[in-house]
Amino acid sequence: MLPDITTRADVELLVNTFYGKVREDELIGPLFSEVAQVNWDLHLPKMYDFWENILFGTGGYRGRPMPPHFRLTQQHPLRPHHFDRWLVLFYETVDQLFEGEKAAEVKVRALNIASMMEFRVEQLNNMNEAAQ
């Protein structure tokens, strides 16, 4: 039996393992490394705070996730298959490491976040295409 997500250390393990997979992924890895040129030393602690706040309501995350995704889609349009792949890797990571109430919750939260981001980014893509 796998443990549930109960601590910040669990969140850090989830985030580190997940983004390790993202970096190696042929589809979305280049979006992070080549297009966005993510500074992992800055990004990972933000993601720890983000997911810890999502799961435990810590209030530690102080950011706005949409603007960076809008900037990214201006450089390289994000499409539904990018969000689908992100979600597959996220679910795979959760299922590899955890099970239980919080593990199930984080997958539902990830689906909601990915769906909302995909919708908003697609609106921006449509506006950009209509302007051309």
C-alpha cells in the first residue's frame, strides 16, 4: 500500500518526480526547456507552494499562474494535446507514489486546473488567429 499525501515533503516528492518526467517528455519537455526556458531553481519552489496550498490551504502560494501560460502560448501555441500530456504525466506520477484521499483530490484538482487553463489559452489562441 502506498502512502497518501500528508506533508510538504510529500508535495515536494510529487512535484520533483513529476517535473523530472516533464523534462524528459518529447512533447512537452521542449516547451519547458526551450520555449519557456524554465529556471527550475525558481520554478520548483513555486510549485511546492502552489500544490501545498491547493491541498492543505497553507496560503503560501503568491502568484498568478495564467500570465506565464499566456506568454508561453504567444511564443508557441499551447494546444489540447499539450494539456492532455501534462495531465497523463501528473496522474502517472501521483499513482506511482501515492494513494488515498489527498492523492485522489490532487488528481481532481489537476484536472480542473488543466481544463481551465486549456480553455483560457485556447481563447487567446483563437483571438490571435482571428487577428492574423
